[in-house]
Amino acid sequence: MAEEEFDPVIARLQFGELARGLREAARIDFGEADKVLGDYLGKLSKIENGVIAPRPQDVEAMIELYEASSSVADQLRELGTAARRRAAPAKTVSGSRQYVSLERLASKIHMVYNEVPGLLQTEEFATAALSRSLTVAAADVPGMARERAERGKRIIRPGGPDVWIALGEDALGRKFGNRDVLRRQLEHLRDVSRMSNVHLRVLTLDVGGVPGLSCPFTLLYVPPKRTLAYVASLTRTDYIKATGPYNAAFDQAWELASSEEESGAILDDRIADLT
């Protein structure tokens, strides 16, 4: 099993996808399978959606009911075991572990933000930004900033997922730290924007109001068919499965934004101003 699959959140999601596929292939009615698992109504839904980890007896019941082959049965058992493991401590804000795990599985990521999103922050910029947080203890800032930067390197890379960012122009002028910190952050954005799998557009102030910027969000497209909108506020995070409005908000923001070539020029000009 690959390193990232040992993450229990990822294992739960992968188990759920595999179990759902087996049930549908076996033409087993959802209600029938739910009754076989017992305990309480709706347990199967939570397992198939990766909300809870399956118990060993749940795994064996599914293997028998769905008549899984020996190789698939072994895969289910392995994923089930990984899903029940306790996650290693991480320097992430409470509630964000599931997002980080989903992010690592995504094949495509859409973002609309009026500040530089965490995935694109340099370590020094993240340190300055997290130091302003009302929910992060000062002692946790260095570790969280380091992990945020490492996460970005792991996701935003040549050959990585397709990443589309609609970024409000305000982000290019909002300093966390001094001018040099902001300049290096913008240089990082410019470097990232040159990757073939990364597409960045700037929403300039003259386009007027942009609904998506008033409620920044990330859309994660996780194979084979899971799409979630991640929306974070000051005190909570939400994972929204009904992503239609967020898809529309991204499309609108993308159309209103300057072209990628124009956005690159805007970044270059701003970097020059800070040099």
C-alpha cells in the first residue's frame, strides 16, 4: 500500500468507493445490504461515504454478501485495517485533516480566493499569516507553517493534479510580514503559474463584485466520481456535496478574471513594484 494510503481518512474513502462498486456490481439493494450490517439504519451509507471505518465483521459481511474475489477481499481487508488506525498527529487546524487527505487524492482542484490560499503559500508567508490567526496557538505556528509549505510542494508540482486558481487582486497587495516576504510569495505564485498543470487568473478590482470572493472555497475532484466543496470560516469547516452553486461560482469567477497571460503580467508588475 502506498504511503498516502496509510492515512486512515484516505483508507476510509477508498474502502467506501470499493465497497459501493462491489455492491452495485453484485446488484445488491442498498437497503438489503444495510440490514445485513445491522447495528443501526444508515450505517452502510456512512461506510460507503467514508464517514466511519468498517469493523472487521462489517468487512467480512460485505465480502460474503457481494461474493468478492479473493484478491478484492484481501484489498477490502487491507483498506479496512488502515481505516481503523489512529491518525498520526499533524500540525493542522482542527477539522482540516479530512481536507488534507482528500486534497492528496484529488485529480483536479478549483479555487476561488481573495487571499493567497494555504496550498500556495511559502513557509515564511504562512508563518506571518498564521501569526495573525485567532484560533492557532503561537507555539503551533512554526510547525503548521512548515507543514503548509510542504503540503504545497507535494500537491503543486509538475505532473500533479490540474489546479485552477481564480485569485482576487487584493491578494497581491495584502502583506503578511514585510515587503520582501510578500515579494517572494508573489514570485512563488509566478513560478507555480508557469507549470503546465497549473492555471492562475487574477480577478482585478475593475471587474466589480465577484460572489465567489465573498465566500472563498476549494472544489476537489476525487476519482472516480467524488466532488466536494471545502469552505472554511473563522470557527468551522464545511464539506459540501451539493457542489452545483460552487461550480457555477468558479465558472463565473474564471470568466471574469484576466487571461492567464494577462495575469502573469499583472504578477510581474506587482513583483517589480516590490523589488
